[in-house]
Amino acid sequence: MRFTKIFLLLTLSLAVGFLGCTKDQKSEAPKQEQVTKSLVPPKVEVKGQNFLLELSELQVVMMMDKASKEIADTPNLKGRIKITNQSNDNLEIQGITLEYLDQAGKPIPFSSGEKISKATIMLQSIKPGEITEGSIDATIPRMAVKEKALGKIEVNLVYVPTLLKREKLSFSQKIE
């Protein structure tokens, strides 16, 4: 009898615990979704006076409102960059900026309220024939993506040619 009361009490307390603690929790589905679109062509090679520039894995990443299909935030251009020094001098890369042009070659402006991040900083000196690689993560105007107005991307490579010469000097010393 004693065990029956304990068992009954234990069963009742567990039932009250399970049933009393349940709450109707409704979770809302996210109102925005991340959308990724690849650029065509996804890999581009451009030869300049001193450099060979290769851009690859180019994608536009944006947050879109699920209901209206409107772009919610400033889209980002992501990808990889590879720079080859084809000159006979050491070149110190100061930075890279991106400009977005429409089909007619006119710049596509950022709208008010959009985040503007068009530059990638390298700050690296590369020797003749040397290759440097990095990633691109810059904003792209909403208008370029929304209206599919993008015709060209202009890459401005800012660098300083350095005619670096080195001398080695030595002198004799002793510790006494």
C-alpha cells in the first residue's frame, strides 16, 4: 500500500510536470532569405600594362524579402582575385577599387542609404613574376542587381612602382 501511494504520487507529479510545463510556442519563419547569384562569366582574366589580373568565383550575395522579393540590404560582390606582376620592377599594391558600369559604360550609382564598400586593401609588394591572391568582398549597387543593369566591372589597381635596389654591407667585429 505504501509503495502504491508513492508510485501514484510520483506518476501524478510527472504527469503534472509534463503537461503543466508545455507552452504553445509558435516560431515565425524568417521573413528574409539569402540569395546568391553567380556572375557570367564566373572567371575573367584581364591583362594590363604591368599586371595580369584574374577574378574568379564571382557571386552577388543579397538578402531578399520573401514576400515582396525586394532586395532588403545592399548586395555584396564576393570572389577571388589573383594578381601576377608582369613588369621588370617590384610593384607595391596599395589597394583595389571596383566601379560598376551599365551597358552604355556609365557608372551605376549607389542609392541613398546603401552601404558603400568598393575597395579591397592589399598593401603588398610583389616581385617580377610573383603572384599574390586574395578575396573580394565589396558592396554592389542595388540598382545593378535589381534591374540587371550591370554591363562591366572596372577594377582600379592602385600601385607604386618601386625600383628597389639592395646593397649588402659588412664590417668586422669581435667580442672581447
